[in-house]
Amino acid sequence: MLKALFADSSPDGAHQGWPRVPVDADVWRAIGEALREGKLDLLGLWGDLGAVQCVLYEPATRQIASASLDARSGKVPSLAPFHAPASRLERAASDLFGLEFTGLPDRRPWLDHGRWPVQHPLAESSRPGAILPPYQFLQAEGPSLHQIPVGPVHAGIIEPGHFRFTASGETVVRLEERLGYTHKGIERLLCGKSIDAAARLAARVSGDSTVAYSLVFARAVEAALGSRPPPRALWLRAVMAELERIANHLGDVGAICNDAAFSMMHAECGILREQTLRACASAFGHRLMMDLIVPGGVAADLEPAGVAAILALTEGLRGQFPELVELYENTASLQDRTVGTGIVSGALAAQFAAPGVVGRASGRAFDARLSVPYAPYDAAPLQLAARSEGDVDARVWVRIQEIQHSIGWLERALASLPDGPVREIVRAVPTSSVEGAALVEGFRGDVLGYVRLGVGRRIERCHLRDPSWLLWPLLEAAIEGNIVADFPLCNKSFNCSYSGHDL
Amino acid sequence: MSYSDWLIQLAQTALVLGTAPLLSGVTRKIRARLLRRQGASVLQPYRDLLKLIRKEAVVAGNASWLFRAAPYLIFATTWVAAALVPTFASGLPLGAVADIIVIVALLGTARFLLALAGLDVGTSFGGLGSSREMLFASLAEPAMLMAVFTLSLFAGSTQLSSISAYMLGPGAGVNISLALALVALIIVSIGENARIPVDNPATHLELTMIHEAMILEYSGRHLAVLEAAAAVKLLLYLSLIACVFTPWGTAVAGAGALAYAAGLLAWAVKLALLAFLLVLFETAIAKMRVFRVPEFLGIALMLGLLGTILLFVSKVSR
């Protein structure tokens, strides 16, 4: 399908990582058709100066490619009428660049709440901020429906987001999210930064995925500059990524159970998560491993003592984690809450290219480590964790499986770590703009990164797409028909990032 | 009735209020230890109350007089109800003028006021909490009454002191109706005190709240009074179960200082034990889906009913 679409165009030579094909409006619409037919997955869509770009993945051939469309006129045909998942991405691009997507059914601003000092902050000429009309939530009609507004300030200490429930008694008829409260302007901050400064910013897009973000940024920069980090660095990066995954999945499994008021699981998982973070601290010098993955390699080598700390951790997890899995399985009152709650249908998961755990719990066999393999996973593949039920229980089980797979993978990887340097200073100095793109599997799902470097190796444009962009809309679908009181449970089983989404 | 009886009654009334936060603190401490946490001091609820009383009470602009008055009324009714339950001594003056049905009625009044207060400000969470509370109350209250009827049929009286005395006497033994009433009473206690699996007193998730949702708009002294009322209510239910089903050691009015001291000790031990069992149960179970709670409370109602019917049948056939 990708081949046929791009038969008449040739890829741009400046773009590395995977091909980027400049297309015209007709091909852009043809892409929309292919998305509608489900032959392609939309992995991301973002604006640029005078252009829009989207990343497409073809599940049948496991090929990935970008398409870019000239938008110097300020108008581009919208993909949203063909493919609903494009809607929020286009609304965000419209907010940031002032692009007009013709045919976009939903024209409400998304990230811009009318509180920014400027409008269209990433456009060539931004306008002073304007007060926007009040946000109109979508209507639901019927007898005795009532609305429940929740957030953006919540009773607990969590990130801000507004949820507008329309309920019939306790049953949710419609949920609409309003996000963008933690917009920090990271993409604008990235513009003009040096690679090192940008790497630090990229690591802070979403703190719990700092390894994934550092990795995707580093890989995109390396692709753009044609640099190859030493083999040992590649393995150490993956070790960090798997440790991050284990720590976060442990936290999630506990937190999901805690939202069903089963706090014993939360306490026990919390202990294991803490052990993982401490092992990370003693192995790499930072509990979350922030700023350790840098373009060119890694900033800290793993000493034998660090290897021992991680192996002690995996051994401990092997002993204790199965007991918790058994506890989860044998607690009927907990199963009663998770089984059959918040179902995401396989069709919807496929349409939205549901990243990570949510996709794999609904039968979407996609894991960036396997589907778009990168070193070292191409040489040491992992097993795909998969379920098809699509409920909260399935998402818990995918996490449990992934923890187990990652433990096994870590042990194998540490036994065969290659020797050698861990960092190669990237010396290439481009004479014109170069671009790179990468896809990395974080604990939430695939994180997409795109970098364009200009002369002097300054960032011209960097876009980091959090998996939450594609997960948040699915949460709206998952809760439909469930009861209001089950929303926290569904929400926690998705565990979408606000920070990564609002950027 | 002598003056000393009234003194003891007064002491007991003060005691339930004075020790209720301690009971909350103890349950939280036990829970923390079961979850492998250190936990806050058992005195923490007192500090929390003190902190809340000192804080400014923020009241919504559209709150009516009801919103301000409700906390005190709820507190007063709950406290009076708690004072009617024999703790360390039975046969006290107040118990003679008000029976267990009055206790149920007082608690019902408190609940009604709380639900009204939840609705008063017009926030969605208050309404959500009130509607859930009323849904559960429509089953919990009759269940409580059925259990009470079983007990009073047994003892031939609705006075708690008489029931307690009957239980100590030779007439009572292991009886199926009694067991059914006990289970019904335990289920009602769990539901009424917003414990897991019905409600989670420690949750921060607005959408799952029941009791907490109704008091979400309260702050400062209003919240302090409501928190104190909730603590007193837990003490009331545990004391009630202890008084009826484990009446041993309770002093009888006018028995003398030594008997009172022994009664006090017995009461403390019983309460600690019940609190431990409650927390143990809570730790081992997840919260129910909201729509399953009526089934759970329905069980209590059915058990209470069954207890009463069985009692009738056995009396008739005897």
C-alpha cells in the first residue's frame, strides 16, 4: 500500500531513519482513504513551517514512512474526515502553526485555551494571544441525562485534565476530555537549541518515560547525522529502557488495584518498584535514569557492581512477583472489578493504532521493539505480550507479562553485554538541513521522534509524539456504557500522560 | 436512678466522643501495619481535628443555612445515638428513656441531613454522593431494623441494656437467628461507616466516593465536626455489636468503681479486637462495583428477615 501510494514520488534525501516522501494534496487524500480502509496506521501528524508531516505504518508489510505536504498557502486538506484519530493531532497543529485544515469537522482549539501570550507560537509570525470563546463540549441528548464536570483540579495529587461526563444515572453516556492544561511550550523551547540542550529538554517531556524520550531523541539525531553509537551503548540503552518499563509497569499494576481499593497490591508492588528504582540508582547513578542516554551513546557506563545490582533485582523479582500475580488472580473481589470493565474493541484499537499496553490488550500485535525493530532488539527479540479481551484485566495481564519478559530479557542481555566504549562524540557537521526520525517502545507505547537540524547543528524543528495522543481518545470510548464510579479504574489501566500529550 | 448513675451516663457520653478519634487512629494504624507501612500515630485524628477547627471554613457562595447547620445537627444526633449504646456500663438512665429504635431513627436523621447538605450547594459530586447514599440507605436501614427486631424478639425488649442482660442470662445460647442478626448487623455496619468494600474512606478519587462526596464541599470547623461525627458513628456500631453479642464484662449501673474499671477494660479490648477484624477484612478485599453494593446490603436485609421469621417459626412450633 505504501509503495503504491508513493509510486510517483521519490523520498527526500535529507530525511533518515525511514523515508519521508513529499506528496501533493491528491496523494494526501489518498493516504486518508488508505487510513479509512484500515490498510495503514497513522502514527503521528504534526505541523512544520510551511508543511505538515504524517508518519504511516503498514501492518501487512511492517513498513514505516513519512509523508509531507506543502502548506505554505496556510491551507491543507484534513485527514480527519477520513480518519478520526487525526482530528486532535490536526487541531493541535492548527493551534501551534495557525494552519487551516480544510474539511476538519472539529474546529475547536485543542491545546490553546486562550491563555497563551501568543497565538500560533510556532508559526513564522505569531499573533498576540486572544481570548477565545468558551469551549463548547459535545452534546448528548436524551431524557434525564446529567453532566458531571471533573477536574482540571482533582481531589488527589495528579496531573490536570478536565473530564466532562454525561451520565444517565450512574451509566456513562458520553465522556469528553479537555486537555492542554500542562502545555509547557517544549516544542518552541526546542527550536534553536544545541543538541545537548535539546536532549535535556526531550528527557523532561514526561518524567516517567524519561529513558524512552531520551532514546527516541538520541536515535532521531543520530539518524539525521548518520552517526552510529558503539554496540555497548546500544545494549545499555535497552537495559535502561527495560528497567524503566519494569518500574512503571509495577507501579501501574499496583495503582490499578489500588483504584479498586485493594491497597495490599499497591503496597507490595510499591516495594518492588522501589527496589527497581534503587537498583537503577546504584547501577546508573539516577533512580529514573534521566539524561543518561545522549546522542552518540550513553553518559555513564555500567560497572560490574551495577550488573550485580540489576541481577540481584531480577532475582528478587523472580521470587516475589509471581506471588503478587497469584494474589491478583485469586482475589475474586478484585477480578470482579477488572474483568469486563472498560473494554476497548479490537477494531477501535486497530483504527487508532493503539500504542503499547492498550493496543496489545485488545489484540493489536504491535510493539515497536518487534514491529519496527531497532538495535539491540533486532538481535535479541522479546516475546510479544498479547491479549484480546481489551478490558482492564487484559491490560493488567499484558503489563504482568511484559514485566516477566523484561526480567528474562535483562538477564540474557547482561550475560552477553558487548565490551567497548559507550559514547562516540558526534562530529558530523551538516552543511544543509538534515532530518531524522525514530520510533521507540516506551512503557506506555511507541514514542515517536522527529528532528530537523540546521546549519550549526541547531534544532530547527523537533516533534515528540507521546503515545497518549492516540490513547486518550480510546479512553473516551472505553468508558462508554460503564458506570461513572469505574472511570478511575479504566483511567488508571490506560495511565495516559498529561504532560507528554500537552507538551 | 441515682445521681451516680447520671454521672456515669455523663462520663460515658464524654467517653464516646473522647475515644472515637482514637478508634479511627487505631484502625488506620492497624491498616498501615498490615500494608507494611509505619503509619501515622494513633493520635493523628485528634491532631487533624484540631487543625481543621483552627482553619477557616470556606463555604460556597450559594450555600443555604442548611449547609452551615447540617454538620452540627449531624454531629449532635450521632453523638446522642452513641451515648445511648452501653459501652462499659449498661442500665444507664438515658438507655431507659430511649431504645434501639431511637438509635436507628437518630442515625437516619443524621443521614437525611447529610444527604440534604450534599445536595445543597448543587455540585455534581454532592448530588452523586447523596444519590448513592440514599440508594444504599433504602436497604441498609430496613436491614438494621430487621436485625434489631430479631434481637428484641429474643430478649422481649428493645432496650439495649435488657438485650445485653438477656444475652448474659441462661435464655440465650447459640442460635441461628442470632447468628443471622449478627451477620446482618456487621454488613450494615460496614456499609454505614463507609468502609471497604462499600466505600473507601481513604480515597482521593472523586467519582468513586459516597460519604466523602457528600462532604467534599466542607472545610474548617464544619469538616472537623463531620469527621468527628463519622468517628463517633464507627465507635457506635462497634460498641453496639460488642454490647449485644459479647456482653461479658460490662458493668451494671451502680456496681461500683472496680466493676466500672473492669467494664472499661473489657470494652477497650472488645473494640480493639473488632477494629482489628474490620481492618483485616478491609485489607483482604477490593471495593465493590457501586451497583453490587445494593446486593451486598440486600443480603443483610434478607438475613435480618430470615432471622425474624425463623424466630417466629421456632416460637410457634415450640
